[in-house]
Amino acid sequence: MTIEFETPKPVVQMQTVLQTVAENMMRPASREFDENEHSIPWNYIEFMHTAMKSMGGGNGLTPREDKPKEGAEKRPPIGYQLLAAQIEMLAWGDVGFYLITPGGGLGGAAVQAAGTPEQRAKFLARFAEEKPTYAAMCMTEAGAGSDTSAIRTKAVLDESTKEWIINGEKIFVTGGDKSFNAYEQLGKGFIVVWASIDPTAGRAGMRAFVVESGTPGVKVTKLEHKMGIRASDTAAISLVDARVPFDHILGSPTVEKTTTGFKGAMATFDATRPLVAASGIGVARAALEFLKEKLAENGVQIRYGLPRNKLTSVERDVIDMEIMVRSAWLMVLKAVWMADNKKPNALESSMSKVRAGDVTTKVTQKAVEILGPLGYSREFLLEKWFRDAKITDIYEGTGQINRLVVARQILGYSGSELR
């Protein structure tokens, strides 16, 4: 199989519709939502839910199954490619706003990666229902950030009731508040909590649990106030003797001499890191397009095709920025193509995330520098995009951790051999 660089027709159609949504629904409200953190009106959430359902794209970070109409010619799978293009365009509109779009999010992606076929059917089906629904993944702890094997949250089986009892503290949960706190307007959301069922087993004891919204003993204890992506909620969640049904453990409930549970966590990231990279590229593209627009208004045109020594410094900077954005997008396309075709993509996934994290930060920073006071002014959204950009290099595995993953994949070292 080969990668096709011509954009599939369904992707083009979806991008056209989403650009209208981004320009007319998201951009005009960006400043208000940034200044009034965690306070997006319900009608915006409802509108985004309706828009996503009508396009049949994906749910958060979880692609819908691509089912061609009966009798139609079978086409190559494009679920993750469609989702990457969708996310890039929504992030171009407003990345914080995109992150509160109803859908599976990282929680749904965890179910997709670590759940059984029956669990995927049970939990992911709710995102196709009428009411907007959220899911989030609870991985990070105060003492377990990039080193996920250091997780201390525990799950113990109560043999008398066949329920799991979970105790622990999770932090920096993207969308945690909307996923767990049941609102009257929302469908039944859930969080996916990573915990150990046998701390002595190390990574072999790691498992993921679906915890339904409103579960007694689970509480959102804090909402973070952030530099960027302020429209979205980032929560701390406490679990005290939280009881979860036996079949809500994703995958096998037994501890074996394998790292299957840990690999389930990593498989989640292999699927979602290119999508997070796509969101960063959307922010970078927004900044680059704004920069070119303002330069053109001031009579500065980019003269493509000339030798570099005949270009101005600004022209060279802009061309270099365009190269960075396009190369990062090509890395995303390769990673999502591999995901669509069920090819192992740990290397390509982390490479795309590293590249996008660098590019998004550098492009937005350079755009602010070139425009000077205009770039720094709150009159325009460029300074906001600069603040939004940095998270691309932090969440879903920091740039440093993803560089380690890339190095291990290329050199053939294990995690213990190269740290």
C-alpha cells in the first residue's frame, strides 16, 4: 500500500464546512472565551455537537467506523486522516474551543485502544446519541507525569460484590469536569482512570477503568487556570473508595507476566499523538496566515522562487515558517495513514508530535516577533495563539519524552536502557 497525497473528497468536503464553522462561530467568540475561562455558553456546545454529528467525522479523538454505502466501491480507510483534518481546522478556529467539542476525547481513545470489542461497542455507542457527551482520560498524578509506570492509584477487587474499589488522585485531566460532572443537558459521560491492580507487578499491573459520571466517591477538586487553551477545562480528580462494576475494567482483569495494560496506555497515545499534533498545526497555520495578511496590508509581498540571498529577512522567515508547517503536516499524514491501515506507528506518532510541538511554538513566536506591537497587542488573536501554542509541546507526552520514544524506536533500546 502507498500513501496518497491527494486529499480524499470526503476530507475536502468536511474541511469546507468546518472552515465556515471556524470563521463564523469560533473566531468571533475566541477572545471572550479566553478571558472568561471555563464559561462557554451551552448553545455553543450544542451547536458544535450538532455540527459534528451532521458531518459524520469523528468524536473527539476517536474516529467513527467508515462504512461505504451498499454497492459502493470499497475505499481505503480514512478515519484517522479525516479526524486529523477535522481537528486541524477546528484548532485553526480556536484550539480551546475545539477541546470542549462533545465527543470521546482521550477517554474514548483509551476505550478504543485497550477495550474489548464488547466494551468498545458499549461505551463508544453513546457518542452517537442525541445528547452531547464527553469522556476524559485520567493518567497523570502528582508523582507520575511522564513516567506513567509510577502511577500510585490503586484498584482492589471486592470479591463479595464483584466491584473494583479505586483510590487515588489524578491531575491535569483535559475535559475532566465536563466528562464527570453530569449536567442536565448532557448525556452520560465517563472518565477512564488508569490504576494498578497489583503494585508489586509494576507495569504488568496497570489497567484502565471506565468510571461513569456521578459515581460516588469521585470528585472534581480543582479547575486549573491556564496560560492557553483557556476555553477548555483541565481538572484535578479525587477517587476515594469509588466502586466500579467488574466489567468496567478495560481488557483482561487478570495480572499476567506481560505489560499488556501498559501497552494499552501507549497504544492510546500512538493513536492520539498525531491528532494532538494536528491541533497544534492548526494554531500555527492560523498565526502564519494572519502574519501574511498583515504584511500584505503593509505592502510586503513574499517573492517566491528567488534565491535566498535576494530575499529580505522577513521573506526568508515567512518561507521557512511555511516549510515548517507543511513538513509537520506531512508527518501527521504519515502517522494517521499508518493508524488507518493498522500499521504500528509508535515511531511516526511520536515524531509527528515532536515536530508539531516545535513548529507550533516557533511559528507563533516568530509571527509575534515580526509584527512587533501588533503581534503583542490584545487587539488581535495572535498573542492568544502564541499562548495556546505551547501546550502542543507539553500534553500527550512532552517533547522530551517523545524524543526518548523516537530514539528508543530507532536505536532498538528498551525504556530501562535509554532514559
